[in-house]
Amino acid sequence: MSNITIEECEVLFKLVIQKLKNDRLSHFEFNMDDYWIITADEWNEFTDAPQPVVESFAEDIGYLKTAIKEKAIYTYSDFNRLATVLRAISQMQAPIP
């Protein structure tokens, strides 16, 4: 079984921010909106093919900006939204062919 502590997560988030700063990246423009996602209840279920659903990147960004404005994350759904932003940044900076 794998595990990670909150302290380790904190270190990783700081390292991500430092990497962006070291690379002199200050903002990102995303030329996409809809994207496919496999829901959490299916992403590690291998008996059937997953049924991806369409999500909205613009909507995700909107929710995240609300969290910034309110200085609070109220639901764990924002974790998924932030993960989507990180994945999009990763794909922009180091595209997977």
C-alpha cells in the first residue's frame, strides 16, 4: 500500500511552485475547454472499460478563482480541478507524444 503525508504534500506543492518560478513562468493561457476525464469510481476499476465524461476547463478555472477570492476550498472537487490545471501545464511544458 502506498502513502504520503500532508507534510510531504506540502513540500511537493512548494517544489512545483519553485519549478515554475525557476523556469520564469508567470501565467498560462489554455486554448481548450472541454476535456475527457475518468471519474474516481472508475479510474482503478479494471473489470470494465471506463466511461469518460466531459468536463469544462473554463468552469474549473472559474471555481478555482472563486476559491482564491474567498481564500477557501470548500469541497474536494477543487482538488480535481487543480489537478486538471497541473496536468494541462505539464502537457504544455512537456508534451507527451
